[in-house]
Amino acid sequence: MRKMAIGVATIATATLLLAGCSSSSPEPSDTDDAIDASGVTLTVWTDANREPAITAAAKAFEDATGGKIELVQKNFDDIRNDFINQVPTGEGPDITIGAHDWLGALVQAGVVSTIDLGDVAGEFEQVALDAMTYDGQLYALPYSLETIALIQNTDLVGEDAPATFDDMIATAQAAGAERPFVINTSGQTGDAYTMYGFQTSFGAPVFQQDASGSYTSEVGMGGDAGTAFAQWLGANGETGTGFISTTIDYDTNNELFASGKAAYTVQGPWAVATLTAQGVNIKVNPIPSAGGETAAPFVGVQGFYISSQSKNQLVAQEFLTTYLATYDAQKALYEADPRIPAWTDLADEVSSDPVIAGFLASSKNGVPMPSIPEMGSVWDLWNAAQVQIIKGADPASTWSTMVSDLEAAIG
């Protein structure tokens, strides 16, 4: 499981940024036409980090509508399974917080309803809306996002973003870096998640997307584009340049960069504190292209789902779209648990912190991690093929076999 929080250094900067403009409670955008929810109680599942921010929005809702919000604090790791198990029995909450990559399982289980954001949809980053969309239907109110990006040692290579992978390597070598670049492969396990930006720059997505942005079950990383990526991976693996190695796990990656030995790495905001712990100065930039197209890393999104079995779905939608879909409510959520906001104006505001700005810029190039059930069949085959290629296996045949095996596995 990936850690889901921005590094300590970033949190400190962002806290200072917003300390002077914190709001005591979020104000809905328009309560002149507030519904009468007297006698209605909405149960909302949340975790400890975000409960205070939701409490503020709940009070505004209660004051305006006469309804009640009952917040139930849950361990975030338990919410998905508990929601899927309880909703069909008529129990569970009206609303739950959750991650976008649960969406396929939630839809398949029939436990979530669609949501209509109306005009307020334009306030959110498009990638966040795309992540919460399944078969062309929006299923959740997004509020935060995260992704990985290129992190560079500015004392070695300056702040300019390299346009291509080759430019990045040349700049680092010219600077005399002991290692031009390191990237986590989880050792012998493989880490296709972190490598994905380079793969998409060859035009080889894991699954194809339809016109609505929803993922289909059609594997997209076969053919010439997938082969070209595999050949690049092999050329830069252990029998090629050696820039990509199965000796690099998460901790080794971070130590090589933090000690000043590596000029560049690809990492997430959760690693910033570790990468800078020994005094390295950093700049965060979008991932450079290796294959000629834009490098599009995975983006993870969190938001709020409505139970398909809620007896108060219209009231639940009102709470989300009028009381949580506001600048102040989104800022309260950010302050309670700092992640890149999905609310565009707030994301732009907190991007005065250059670290956040870099991850936001990377996310604008990114794509949602697929939430379709078929994604569960992908990781083992995909990771294993990448490790084999990095270690010297024939790129074209290894990749082709992986794609065939994956297509067979998902039927």
C-alpha cells in the first residue's frame, strides 16, 4: 500500500501559508434555497484526520436545513470492505469517504449511487472528476489528489525541468553526479506504478479509455508502442546503461538521493521529508518524456460516495454539492489532512509552495489509476515482466507474453 500523505517539509510550508486565512466554518455557496431536512439524519463515515473538517460543514448544513449529520469515525483501511458488506443489508452510512480506485468494486457490488455536481463541477481539476467517473457516470465528490513527479537535486542540476529522459541523463552526467538517476523497482518485485509515466510517454496505457474518460477492459500496452517501451526499459536496464536496476528498492532509492549521490529520482510527496532529511535542496517537476509523448503518471483521488441504499439520497447529495463543494469546506479538508486539493482555486493557492506546485503540475499531465475490477489482475504479471526485462530478458517477447497472459486472465 502506498503512503497517502504529503511529506513533513511540505506540510510545514503549507501550514504557514494558510495559517493567516483559516476559516472557522465553511460557508455554502448559496443557502437562500436551502432544503428543509428536518427529521433527517445523515450518517457519514470518515477517519480521524478529516472528521474535524467535515464537522464544520455538517454544522453549516444543520443550521441551514434543520437536518442532522452523524459522523462515525472509522479506520480508513476498513471502510471499503465494511461499506461493501453493510450497504446491501440496509446498514452502513449514507455517505462515506473513500479512494477512487475502490470505484470499480463499489459499482460492481451495487453499493454506490451516481452524483450530479451541476455547475460546481467546473471548480474541480478534470483529472479528479475523471477518476471518480465509471462508464461515463460520476460517482463521487472528489476533494484531493496525489501523484508522483521528478525530484531533482538543485545543487547538482539546477531547477530547470528536463524535456526528455535523455536530456535529464546528459545534464546529470555533465554535473558529475555519481548516479544520474535512480528509480524504485521494489527490488526484485517490480514497481510498474512508479515506472508508468515513462511507459505512457510511449503511448502504451495499461487500459484504453473511452470518449468519456472511463477505462475499458481493453489492454492498451500491447503492439508497437508497448514493444518500444519494453525495448527502452531493457536498454536502460542492468545489461544496458544500468540507470534502472532491480537493486533499487524504496529505501535505497531515497538514501541515494538524500545523500547527494543521485541527481534525479521519481517519487511521491510521501517521500519528500526523507529525500531532504540530509539537507539536499530539491525542485519538483513533471516527469520527462522517454518515448516522445507526454509522461502521464497515475493520479490517486479521494472523495465522498453516496450509498445506493440511503433512504435520504437527495439530502445526501445536497450536503455534498452545497456544503462540501465549497472553497471554504475544501480548504478545511486540506488543513485537516494536507493533500493536493482537487478544488482548482485552492490548488492554485497552495501552489505558492514550490513542492506542491511541482506535484500539481505533474498531476495535470497524469491520468487516474484505473478503478475497474480488471486492474486487480494486472500488477503481478506487469511487475514481473518489467523486472525480467530490466535484468536482461528479451524485451519484445517478454512484454508480448505478459500482454497475452493478461488478456487471458481478464477474459
